[in-house]
Amino acid sequence: MIRFPLLVFVTLALATTAAMPAARGQSQAIGTVVLQEDFSHGPERANPQAFGGGKTWDIPDTWEWRDGVVASLYDHAKHPGKAHGKSIDPKFKARDIRVRYRVKFEAEGARLDMIINAPLKPGKPGSVLWHIGDVVTRVTKPNARDDVSIGERDFTRDTNHPALAGKKLDPAVLEKPEGTFGSAYGIPGAAAHARIGLVTDRWYEFVVEAVGTRWTLWIDGKETLALDLKRADVAKESLNFIASGPLLLDDIVIEALPKP
């Protein structure tokens, strides 16, 4: 079961750019860039194409600006009580999306969660109100089952929801549709796992497409995992990069894709 840390979503403005042609390791659908960041401008100088209308990113204390990348410094000893530290979490709105990013792990055990968030329409009391899908990537020991996965989780505020029966409740802070916050509890959904032999000190290129209910992951141009998520065919409204352990993150691009 994939467990998720405390999530807090922060609103940021959009910066829209022109459509981009297909690159290696993705479908041929032409996307329109809604957010991108290459971290080349540093913390003092604004990048006109950075999300936030040209403003620099609000990098939390568990991350650090470096030359052209942002680095996770999170570790439990230095940041007690912070589940994976604070996330980098741009806001946008699109139904079908493509997310590209590069990551380099600097130690065994380092992990990066790329989480796509989708609020659901309010239903009857106790209904599911939020859906997330994510790609979890970590450097593992050679005999580990996997080092990359796609998974999903629904959230409800109803502690008596039938899907939670007999489970340890894992609360998170999620945004209500009206923009306020409150605790909710995760209900695990479908998951797919793979082991590709990720190593430290090497850059990897990730491309994730969420089209309808289908999620597809490419790593370094090779299709690695695909999964149908139960509630994924809804509008997405934010994305989180949450790191545990030392790693570098760079060249983030989020594109809106046309319906197939």
C-alpha cells in the first residue's frame, strides 16, 4: 500500500506558453504548456516563463536552490515532524495533462513522489471528495520488489466510510472545493509496480501522461508503466513534488493535452 505524507496545496498563478511538439518517450499528442520551470534563473532573478507570472518559486526550507536545479535536503533528523518536508506544488487546471521532469538521486533510499490532485464534485455526506494519482520513484536495494510505481488514492472525511473498515486511518490536509482546509482519510486504489534498476548520480527523464483514466509513464524514452485509475478522468488542479532524501529536480514542464 502506498502511503502519502501530509499535503498542503498553495495557490500560484499560471504562465501559459505555446504548444509544444512531441518529444521522445511520450504520445504524439500536441500539448499546450501551462507551467514550466528550469531553475536556471536562481532565487533572485525572475524567469518570464516560470509559473507564478515570472516570480521565483517559493522554495521551502527542505529544498535548496543550486545552479540550474533545486535540491531536496530533507531528512528526518534535521526536520522532525515534517512528513517529507514541504512540497513544491504549482496550481493549474486541465483535464488531460502531460508532466515532464528530470531527477537525479544522490543516495540510496532517496524518494520522489510526483502527485497529481483532482477535487471531485461534492456528493452526499461522507462521499469521496478528492482523488490523487502519483508516480513514486526511489533508489532501492538490488533485491527490492520495485523502484517505481503508479498508484491512486481517494480521500473522504467520513471515518465510517466502508472502504476504511479495518484500516489504519492516514489523515491528510486537503483543500475543500470552497477553498478551505480540513482533514481527510486516504482510501488506496489501483497500483502498478516495476523495477528498472535506478541508481544514484545519474539524471533520469520522466514523462507522465494522464489522459482520461489512463496513466502512462516513460523513463528515458522507454514506456515503463501504464495503469487505468478509477477516478482520473476529471479536471486536475495541482501537482506536488515531494522528496525524501537527497535528490536534484529540474526541467519541469506541465502541458494540457487535447481529448483523444
